[in-house]
Amino acid sequence: MIYTGSCYCKEITFQGVIDSPDNARTSLCHCNNCKKFFGGPYGTTTKFPSSGFRITSSTQPIVHEADNGSGVLLHREFCGKCGGPILEYGANAKGTSVYVMWGAWDEKGRKEMPPKGEFFTRLREEWLVPIAGLFQKKEIKE
């Protein structure tokens, strides 16, 4: 299956190819790092095989790398024109997976790759409730 997406201004476009959307994992992350980057109560990304992901535009994203707060280098790519985020990955995922910003997928991808779980639920804002039917993890590894 082929999924497409872009940044907000569509200057950067991308494509993801995967056998089945079941092989991708969309999740909500309630960590403080995601709250800061996404500007909301959580971040939403789709774990996608890096071998099936590619930028299709001639414009390439800007890369930002920084410690994610736990000593791990986090790599994020976004559009230099509109600031729209494209993807991220940590050192452990480099070369195997990318975490595509769920909102950057076009409608088909958002529809066919809904969230399967929530991470860092111990940091979930008290006014949010767990989403029924999704796995709930207090930490990344539990």
C-alpha cells in the first residue's frame, strides 16, 4: 500500500510504502518532550519502516537533533518554510524505523493508520482520559 503526505505548505512531500497498515503503529505520546514539540497535551506519530519511507519533493526538511531529556539523541525533520513537522527518530530506531507525524499523512493514511496505543500515560494531563481500546503504557518500555 502507498501512503502520501506533506508539510502544511506542501513544500515537502513524502511517500510511505508498506504491505499493510497493520504493520505501522500510530500512538499518542504524553511525554514532556512531545508536549513541547507538538504544542499540545501529547504528540501523535506513526512508527513506519524507514525502508518504505522517502521524501518525494526536491525540497528537503531541516534537521534538528537534541537530547530528548533522557540522554538519547532525538532527530526531528520539519519544513523550513512553514515549520510543519515530518518525522522523528531516536538513536535506537535509526535505520530501521521513522516516526512520521500522524497529521502530516494525507487523509488516507490518517484514516487507515489510527492510534493503537498511548505511551507515558503517567504524564497524561489530568483532564484527559485514556482512549478506550488502546494499549496504555506508563513508560516506553513496560
